Amino acid sequence: MKVDEWTSEDVHTSGGGEFPPCAGLTSNALPEAQSTVSAESSQTGVSTRNAHIASKPKAQKEEDFPHWYALRTTYGREKKAYDYMTAKGITAFYPTTDTVKLIKGKRKVVTESRLPNIFFAYGTEEQLKSFVYDNVNLPFLRFYYRHVHVGRRIEKIPMIVPDYQMDSLKIICAADADEIIISTDRIDKFQKGQVVRIIEGKFKEKELIKYRRNDIGFVFQFYNLIQNMTVLENVELAVQLCKDYLDPITILNKVGLGKRKDNFPAQLSGGEQQRVAIARAIAKNPKLLLCDEPTGALDYKTGKQILKLLEDTCRKEKMTVIIITHNAAISLIADKIIKFKNGGVDEIIINKNPKRVEDVEW
């Protein structure tokens, strides 16, 4: 008997029949089989005209959700773009500051942008595109792009600003708004007690020097101690330049070097020299402690001791500590991790559960 006698003509045609000679479930046997795909032919000789497949939900992309986007304009037009978009119901943030200027010989307070040509808008990418590509009303408005390397290509991606960073920016702007007056060195008639920030002129660099001297402590990879001075003298030299410094002997006791205060750097181990460098930085009582590869020249055990000292300094002294390192394992102890790649910020991670130094291995 030939097989042809038991089959329909559809087996030998390119989809001519309606029902193929096959056994199986009916089209509504499975609840997830929602969509029908019609086909005219099949390589196997079986018609797939009424074949059913399970449909999958479409995955949503990041640009489908509302975010804060950075927008840029040509010079001086960010306020105009901001006003237009907010009038259309878009939530936006335009960071400004009040600056005292001499205009035609008169002293006037002028509201200026904190970030020239930049403001921020909240919405989906598609929603904001209707404004960015509106060449009639906003021909000067564009997205502020991130340039991302994809193989040999460089793609431009609209820059999204995380919500927590926008909150921080708003707090900073609100804090400065009522307390600090922005001015140049040409205008010197202010009332006693006012806080003035000099942004142009001869005082600008002097203010920067004062900030570095009083508010920032530095810890270097190779210690940078003065070899012909004792441990105590190295620390005392740094605090002579500061106003609200801490007692050098007290700090040396905290880092475990009280008994070595009269020794010279050459008489100390690498770990002890690094502790002197940390004590020198902490004694300034800075708000910010910058550490450049503090464990780079140390062995594993000593490196952990130094990290523990920095951790205690951060938690107990309420001091912000920033560690620059190539050792990725160290990053696990931080509250915030910033990764750099190709000369720019590649990723920012908020570490909600930082590890203790004792639990980190490398």
C-alpha cells in the first residue's frame, strides 16, 4: 500500500490543504496559545497555516520609563526652553544662583544659571523628543549626550541623571540660595557676617588655596614624609597651616604611633610610615580625606590595618573618605563606588550593605 492513499494532497503541495494529517492538541488546548501564525508552506510537507505559538510580553526598555534627562541649549537660552516646557506641563529643574554685578555703575542682583546652557527635565525619552526636535519653537534645544563605545563605534545616548543625584543637586542649590552671595573681587561693599563667594578676580585662587589647606587631607601612596623630621614634627608641620586642627600627639596615639613619635621615617616600617601620613592628614581636621592608593605599596596584612584605620576615621570622626585604587576588592567596604573607564565615569554603584574590612579578601 502506498502512503499517498492515507494522506491528503496537502502533503505534496506547497500549503494547498487546510488540515494536515497530524495528531496532537487542538488550537485551544493550551491557555497560553494566544496568537495564530499563518504560513503557506512547510519544508516538512506539513501545512502550518493554523499553527499556534505562545506570545511573549514585550520587554520594556529603559527609555520607556520616565527619568531625569539633561538638556542643553545654545548660550543663554536655557531659561527660555525651561519656561516653554514647564508651561506645557513638563516637570523641569533649572538650577540658578544670584550674583551681584555692576551694571552701568549700579550694584544689582542678577539671577544666573549655575550650569550654563544646561537644565533638567523629567519624562520618557519619547515624551521629551517632542520638545528636543521641535525646530519651530525650540530649535536651540538638544539632549545632552553620553558617548558610549560599542566595539569600534561610538553611540550617542541621552544622559539620564539618577533621582538621588537630582535630589542632591536640589539640596545644594537650596542650601546656597539664601546664605552665599556670588560676586567678583571688584565689588567689596557687603555687610558684616555675609558669606561671599568670589568667582572672578585676584581672590579666586586664594580661596581655592584656603579650601585645600583647611578642608582637604591628602594621603599619598608613597607617604611623602620629610625624612629629616621626626614623626611628631611631620604631623606638626601640616597643622601649622590650619585653623581648627587636632592635637598631633592625640592623633598619633589613635593610629598607634604614640611611642614612635620621636623616630624618623627611615626607622619605621612601610605600614608605620603610611599611618604617619594618615595621622598628618587627619590632624588637619579636614572635611574630606583623599587617599591615593593607600595600600598600593603595602603587604596584605599591613594593607588591611590601614584600611581599618581609614574605615574607623570615616565612621567615628564623621569624615568623608575617598579612596582611589586599582584593587576592586577594596571597593566592597565603600558606601558608594565610582568606576572609571577610558578617561570617564563608567558606572556609579550605591552599596547599601558595605562589608567590614575584616571580611574583605584579595
